[in-house]
Amino acid sequence: MKINTSHNGAAAKSGAFTLIELLVVISIIALLASVAVPAYQTTILNAHENAAMQNARQIGIAIRAYANDYGGSYVSGTNAYGQQITTSNDAFRSLIPAYLDSENVFVVPGSVDGPSTDSITDPYTQILKPGENHFAYIEGLSETSNSEWPMIVDGANSLGEYVTDQSQPGGVWKGTKVVVINTDSSAHLIPLVGTGATRFLPQYNDPTQNALNVSYMGSNVQLLEPATN
């Protein structure tokens, strides 16, 4: 019996990919990565924003508890340790340990102002040192203030604005949203206004105005940014 040993070109091919096939596969992987990576980064950013909002809400609730003990007024003037309040760190220091037992809710990983804490709160001078608080505070408000007004927000730049550069103050969320706790301790993630490198938090009744230009809240109200080193 004669065995047919002839074969055509297709049968002679090995199991290896050709160069063209490899290029096609690489192109497909690159295309999928270009879509998946930004989506993943957005998902992670949203998760961190929500975690920061929940932490900030705990601070807001603590401030309202403080107000219940101090005639309805939020932390202002001097703090519980007799220190003059000049930064949001000074104000928030009044909440530990009577209303909050940890510094952890004040930090946001990746923040320029408050990325981490050493969790040391004794003596009181160790509470919320520079670099241990991310959030800004609007001083001079009370339980009777307009519930639409912000009381606690993400730390901004020196002009009360936010930026797209994460390495700069006010850039932790890349200029997309801002964590806001209103005077009634309700928590919100509010989209920022603007298309350039600098954005702002819109006022609730006039989105063309920066809500952190706080003169509309009264003459004794001021924005306190986190302490810097």
C-alpha cells in the first residue's frame, strides 16, 4: 500500500502564531487596556471619594454634638484646649476625644494636606498636627445657619479653589468633585464648576459664584484651611 506523504502548505504550518497574528493580538490588548484602565481609575477615584465623604460626615455629626453642648454654636474662636483657632486643625482638635476617638476620619490618602496620621492624641498638642487633616472648615456657623451652606469641605488652595493637579493643594480628586458637609451634617459629592486647571464649588443658589467665598454667609464667617508644615 502506498502511503501518501505529500502535504500542502496549510498542513505544514506549526502551532506558532505568525507575526501578523501576534500584531493583531497585541493591538487588541492595547485597545482593551486603553478602555479598561481609565474606567478602573475612575472607579477607584469614586470609591475614595465616597470613603472621604463618609468620614467627613462623621466629623459633621461630631460638630453638631459639640453644638448641643455649647448653646447651638459650632466650634469657633478658641478650641476646647484654649487655643486660638486659625486653621481647621485647630477647630477640629476640639472634637477629640470627647466627640471622636480617632484622627483617622480626618485623613485622605493622596491628599497634600492630610495624607496620614500617627494616631497619637495624648497630650492634646499631638492632636491633628500639620499633615494629619485633609478637610477645610467654615468657622462662624451654627445650628440655625442655612442648611444649604457648606460647613466642611475638601481642603482647597489658598484662594478657596480646586485644581486638576493631584500634587497641589485642592487637587486630590483631580478637579472633578468636592466632598461637602452642610451645616445640617448632610453629606454630598458636588461636581465642580469650570473647565480649566482651576475649578470651584458652586453656591447652591448661584452656580456662577464660588461657595467658598464665604462673605455671603455673614461678616464673622471665614474659611479655615488645613494646617501646613
